[in-house]
Amino acid sequence: LFVFTVAISEASASVSSALDKVTIGENFIIHSEIIGEDRPISVYIPKGVNTGDSLYVIYLLDSEHHFHTVTGIVQSLVDYEQIPKTMVVGIQTTNRPRDYLPKINGEPQTKFQTFVKSKWPDSGQDKFLKFLNDELFPYIDKNYTTYPHRTIIGHSNGGTLALSALFERPELFNNYLAISANGWWSYDEIIQNSKKLIERNRTKQKLFLSVAGEGSQFYTGTLELLTNMERNKPVNLDWKFEHYPERTHMSGILPAITSGLEYLYADVNFKITPELAKYANISVVKSYYSDLSKQFGFTVSAPVDIYVEFAEQQQMNLREEEALKTLEQFVHDYPEHSYAHMKLAQGYAKVKKYNQSYEGFVQALNLAKQQKKETNIIDALQDMVNQAQTKL
């Protein structure tokens, strides 16, 4: 019996490996004329993204170490609509000091700068940032459907690069996630950098900065930077700092990625307060996303669940007619979404508008069939149609 079970398991494993290989993203090489070398790139698009969907873009440094961690977190956050549909572009490291650390102008100001200049005298980020802007960004935007909205994730020296981009090249990214950034700058340089944040004309940007239990320059350098940012109050920059004292330099990555991405993309999710549910109508949601679109420079659509949550809270406040208007707007904004028609049909049923309810369920069913949804979804919608028909 034991041998038979093992044999079946092995046979099943063989069939499974032949038919159901798990592939995480795609890998390719971009030759950089600017840096003068081939750069390995990995791209991940979350499951559930439809062809033609526009995507926000995360650029991940040190991809060879963090790609699977970040893509797993991104998939989960997209699934639960904590962040919008977002692709990950992983950039593998070829020379971290050269690419990630700022150029030392003049005499070194810290022990770390002295060490780096003696060991890597040609360090400096200019070529790497130029590679991103002139070669990688255009390639991604040409080959994928993207929004003009970019987030950079960097850890350790990669976090130092993310902060340098914030100070020196603010046009490159909208969001910055700097995890345990190496304490690089002298105190005078920190003051100068924080002042740069108020001197430049900037679009709306967000920064999530974290430190684990490393201590030393990781912690003190970050606190000095935050103190000066508070003192100078950068225009159009919001930020959040998290300290994970029980985490190590490496394990601090896990909570920072999750919390950081939720914070950086929080504006995309409208917050429905009890007051809004009790007194407001769907126009407040439409106005919010209209303003956000102007701020971002492209159309930001309200997530599907916002309509449903708002309508449900309005119904809980016995505002059935306003809830119907919310669901009607849902159908107007997502006419090809069978779920939208189903929710509106349910809303009509609540107020005993049975003819409209039946028509809504039929429309939802027809769309699901046209789009070849799963059998269980089609069966459930057919049951709803049959039940609605009995009310006519």
C-alpha cells in the first residue's frame, strides 16, 4: 500500500509538472548604452489583470533578492484592492556601489564616505538614473500599458538611491519606498537635501521610510533627515516613518513592503466615513476621483468595491434611493462588468422594483456568458434570474 501510494504521488507529480508549471513573471535583458553593459530585468503583472488594463509601475532595485517577496505581496494587495493594478519591474544588481551610492564631491564627510571613495572611487548614481529615465522607462512604457505613475523600492544602499532620486531627480518617481537606507550623508548634506525639497517645483509625491533594529547610522541618519524635513516642511510631499526595532536589516523588508505600499497608494482608495454614508451621495466619490485625476495627471477610476461599499452603507442608513443612484452610477462607469449589473439588480429587488431587477440579472448573466466567466458564476447568475422571474 505504501509503495503504491508513493508511485501514484510520483506519477501525479510528473503530470503536474508537465501541465502546471508555475512561472513568476518574465525575464529579459536590456543592453544599456549609457552604462555600457547588459542589464537583467524581470517583469511581473498580477493575475486578474485584463488585456488593455493600464497599470501603475513599481521599479524594484536588487530584484535578484527581493522579486519573489515583492511580487507575492503585490498580488495579495491587488487581490484585496488595497492597491490598484500595479506591475513590478525588477532591476538586477550588477554593481551596487557604482549605481546606488551618491557621487562624493570634494573630500569625504563621513567614515562611510571615506571607505567608499577609497574602495570605489568611481561611484555615483548619475549614469544609473539616466539609464532608468532614457532607456528602461521608455522600454516599459512602449511594451506595456502603463500610467505615468512610478514607485521606486530600494533597500539599504538601494534605499539610499531612492532618497537621492527624491532629492536630485524628483521628475523620475511619484512614490518612494526606502527601507533601511544606508546612512550616507553628513549632517550638513542632510540639511542641504531637506532644503532641496522645498526649493523645487514638485508634483504630489509620497515617501515611506523605514528602519529596522540596525541602529548606528541607519537609525541616526534617518532621524536627522526626518527632523530636518519636519523643520522645512516640503511642499507637495507626504511621508510616513516606521521603526521595526525587533526586525533585522533583512527581515525588516517584509513589514515595510506591505505597510509601505498600502500607504503610498492609499489616496487611490476613497474613505467612506459614517457621516458620508448617512448624508452624502455618489457625487462626492466622483468629485474625489476627478480631483485625484487632475493631481496625478491622468484619469483615476473609482475601484469597483467603492461603489458596493458605499451603497451597502447607504442601505444600512435606510437610504435605499441614494443607494440605487450609487449602483446606477456603478453600472454607468462599468457597463461591461457583470458584477455591477448584478449589484444594481439586487438593489432594485430591495425596493421591490422587480421588473428592473429581473432585467438587471439577465444583463449580468448575458455579460458573464459573453465573457466566458467560470461555470459557477454563470450558474449562480442563472439562479438569480430564475428567482427574479418568480417576482414578476
